[in-house]
Amino acid sequence: MNIHDYLFYVDLDKWQEFLTNYEKFGFKREGGYAYPDYVYKKVADNKVIRINISEPCVNMWDNDDKNGQREIWLWTDRKFGTGHKETVLKYIQDLVDAGYVKTA
């Protein structure tokens, strides 16, 4: 599975721990009929951090996970998302401090 340099990911070694503890960081599970399934947290006016939690769906041709499991994205009220590290970092500092996300 491809890992993109421009995105932050929840550390694979801490993934199961994150799934049991995400509520402690203010995340809620979307639930319902969303696919891929994700957890989210409101971080600013009309901004939400989303982390996809569905099982990976890896494309055999390009090796990309089309469900984006563990990817961290910042979404706005306009339904526009970015995963650019410089933009997302200030909103996930609590996850970095807890060791769930590596910045280097």
C-alpha cells in the first residue's frame, strides 16, 4: 500500500490503540451510511479533521488504498478537503503529542 509523503497518517503500530481511544481526543464516529467510514472532530469554525477507519481497499494497479485508511484530512464546510501536512499539523498536535502521529 502506498504511503504519501504529503499526508499524515495514524501510526500503523498505534492504529488499534487509536481505534479504542479516539473519543478521548474529541473524535466521533460518523456511523450511519458513510463509506468509507471515518471519525471526525470539529477543530475550528467550519473545519473538521477526518480520519478514515474503513478497512483498506487497495487497487491492484496503482497500490493505492482507495479507502484512505489512517489518512488525516482537514475538511471545510464547503466539503473541500486537504491533507497537506503544513495545513493539517496545527489541528492534530494532540495526536502528535500522544504518539499516534509521527511528523518525521
